[in-house]
Amino acid sequence: MERYKILWLRTGIFCLVFCLISWVTLFAQKLSEASPESVGLSSSGFERLDAFLQDYIDQKKMPGAVALVARKGKIVYHQAFGQGAPGKAMQKDHLFRIASMTKPITSLAVMMLYEEGKLRLEDPISQYIPEFKNPQVLKTLNTADTSYTTEPARREITIHDLLTHTSGISYGFVDSLRANALYTKAQIPDLATMHPLTIGQMVKKLATLPLMHHPGEAWTYGLNTDVLGYLVEVVSGLSLADFLQKRLFEPLDMQDTRFFYPDSVATRLVAMSYEGKAGTVDFYKDEPLAQLADYPVKGAKTYYSGGSGLCSTAEDYAKFCQMIANGGKYDGKQLLKTSTLLRLATPQNPSLGEKAPVFGLGFALKTVSETEKQKKLANKAKNTWPVAYSLSWGGAFHTTFWIDPTHELLAVLMTQVYPTRQEAFFPRFEKLVYETLPE
């Protein structure tokens, strides 16, 4: 009997290893196009998605958009809608300012250095950027002259704090009464800039300013990932642009993803639009934001913002997402260990209360079985990444993505509207995508 148990165990281990090898081989290929039905999705469901996106354009809630959906490594939906600039039809290869969708890319760059043993997540950031030594926390602020008082932070900022937005560093637009006053006076930009500034110069100035709270004690969305971008430069010896190009963009064949572009590419950059008081959207003309938004093709082109500076296409960003869905592998190349990605997809700060989002390392996390239909699908799913969350984030200029390893599904949606009040737009898009799955 014991002999049969050993034989059964060996057979089971062999089958498990074979299945894992088969899964990696099957789902680590390049993204390629296929019909929805070939991966178990419904074409009629995507027709409803077409109608939804076109309806937003017809109602003048956005000038144009590009949407992409992939399952099991196959692009099953990739459509362009409306206009990319006044009088010019949107194209699938148009370039979008992805703003905070830069953050997951920079976060993965940090995790690459972590895997190589060049840093630890528990390390204080001052070990690499000395200006952050002995941080101070804001106590009082005189808004009239921006004078302030501080108290010593209870501990130093760690790399983990920066990856999870718990360092106490804010954005000016997030904390308009306190951080905005201090950051404006110090000339620290929230987003990418056309001015002759480097990310290192900005981060060193930021390090001299007080934190909005003690490290690790709250979740505050801020310039954390810009600090991480400079960390990549310090540790690797390369500019953030060169590191990303060498370690991510080239292996993933992301040919269109960059911080800056030559003038010859300007025609592919989607024009910025805004939502007016009447609720309809129009392109910017001579407004200051329209000029500021030219940073990818004009200006100094020196500020490699790890938190907001990249531009990309829907297809390029989908390649990045597919690598994550593949467990760190793409086109035969292992860029990151699956175990590292599983750590990215694990909630990092569950004790911070309901106001803090469920956050991993550089990604927001959401359970993928929020509806009864999705629960049934999750129970039936095969060849899945062993993670209970989808990974996602969005950009200030109205872009978003999400990766659902349980259903081997990912989606990228790009528009270029700021500001906008269309809060329901992305959830409705996601709902329609899930409705293409079988019952």
C-alpha cells in the first residue's frame, strides 16, 4: 500500500509540474489578435461595448478614445473612436499622456532592482538619497506666509512606504491647503513639466520639506513614485528613461512608450480636452493647460517623472499588462519572478482603515469576484494565477487599465480629458467587458 501511495504522489507531482510548464508556455507568448469566441468571449458583448463608447462621444462627453481587451494572451478587441484632435479621426496607434499609469511601470523597475539584491524594501530611502535623512512632519502652517512648525518623524521613510503611498509625501492637488502651499513655493510640480528641471533636482528639494503625516501611519497619494524614479537612477547608474528602455520597453517591444518625442511624432499625440460647466467636452485651444500638455514634444525634455511622465499607446500598455498576467514572462523572456509579482498583488497596509484603498506595491487591488456571476466564473477558471485580486490604476488625463489574472483578462482604456466629472465611465466600461464572459 505504501508503495502505491509513493507512486501516486510521484505521478501527482509530475502532473503538477507538467501543467505549470504548459501554463507558462501557453500564456507567456506575445500578444496576438484572435476572435472573442476563440478565448471564450462573446462578440455580441463587444458590440454593446462599441455602442457604449460611441454614445459617450455622440453626447460630447469625450472627443475620442481607444479601447483594448485581451484574454489568454489574445487581443480580442482593439478599437478607436471619435477624434484624436480637431478634425482628425482617432487612430489605434495614437499616443496618450498616461500620467499616473507611469507609476506601475516605475514600481516594477524598483522591484527588478530588489530582485537583483541592489536594495531592500525595508531600507530607508535616505540610504540612497541622503537628503531624506531625519525627516520632519508638519505640525502647523501659516497660510499667509507659508511659515510652519514641525516635529521629528517617528521613523524614516522606507522604500516600502514609497511603493505603498504611506510615506507622508503628498501631491499639491491632493492637499490643497497644506502641501500645495509648500510645494508651490518650492516650485515642485505635481505632474510632468516643460521646465528645465531634472527629477533629481526636484526630489532633493522635496526631501527638505515636511511630511504630511508620520511614515507608515496613513495612505496619502503623492509624489512617492517620482522619488522611486530617482531611486532607480541612483541605484542603477542610468537615467530612468534609459533603464526603462533597456529593461522593460525593449524586451516587451513597447516601441511607442517614452517620456519625450521628436517633433515628427507630434501628429500622433492626442490633443487635450476638458469638460465644461455644461457637462460637454471640447478641445483646449489657447488655455495654459493646453500649452503645458505639450511637454512630450516641446520644452526642456529633461524631467523623467516616474509618477506621471510617460506617454504610450493602448497596445503598448497592454503588452506591459500581459507580462504581469503571464507571471513576469513575455515572449520567452522572464522579466520578473512570479513570486515577486505575487507580492505586488498582496495587500500591504490592511490596518490603515476604510479610507485607504486596498493597495499592493504600486498597484490598487480589487477582489475579482464582486458579483455572483464573477464568483461562478472564478470557481470554474483554469490555468489561473493564484491571486485573489485584479491589479489596476488610472491616470489624471482619464486613462485606466486593469489586469484580472483569475479570468486571464486585461483591459486598457485611453481618453484624454482633464478635468472631467465622468466618474461612472470606467466602472461601466469594466462591467461591459465582464459581460462578454460566458455565464
